[in-house]
Amino acid sequence: MIKKLFVSVVLGTVALVPAMALAAAPDFMSPQWASDLCTAWNQNSTLTTKLAGDWIKNNGHKGYKVMEISDSSLKSTPPVQLEIAPKDGKANSFWGFPWMKPVTIRKVLFTAGASDFSAKR
């Protein structure tokens, strides 16, 4: 159920990213696109409230989750990451940034490819 909820909400959130800016939309999977996705996450009440329960608490005792998003058709484009953490009873995104080589203090707990969402760009 959480996966279906997550997939449907992320599809809606991804659709909001281009609508957030009246200027030219940032390149897909760019640092600005990742930042805009983080902003869109925080503006989506379904993501911030419905994922604030067991989903956000299942974080390996790190206090946050790192979500990696990639597109398998863009082999030379690195994935982007969102850092999601609980704040004030909500699951908020604090960082949207290009993929960084994982280090010991960050552990990717959820990896999603574009094909997982059946999204069209």
C-alpha cells in the first residue's frame, strides 16, 4: 500500500515541478530539478503527512532517508537524491541534489528508477 501511495504521489509531484516555475524549466535530473523536486515534495500534503508514520520512521536509526531517483534511459546522467526526514510530525524533504558517492554517514534506503513510476517526461 505504501509503495502504491508513494508511486502515485511522486508521479503527481514530478508533474508539479515544471509548473512551479514560469521561466524555462530546469533540465531533467539537473541540480535545479532536484531542488525543485524537494520543494514540490514539501508542498504536497499527501507526501508530507501520509508518509510521516511508519514509512519515515523506518530509517535505519539514521533519522532520515535518502531517496535516489534515476532514469535508466539516461545512462550518462547521474541520479539525484532527496533527503527526507521527520519534522513537526511530517515527512519533509531537506535536500534535493545530484548523486553523491555514498559515504558511511549516508545510507541509501530507497532507490527508485523512472520505470518504477511509469512516468513520461
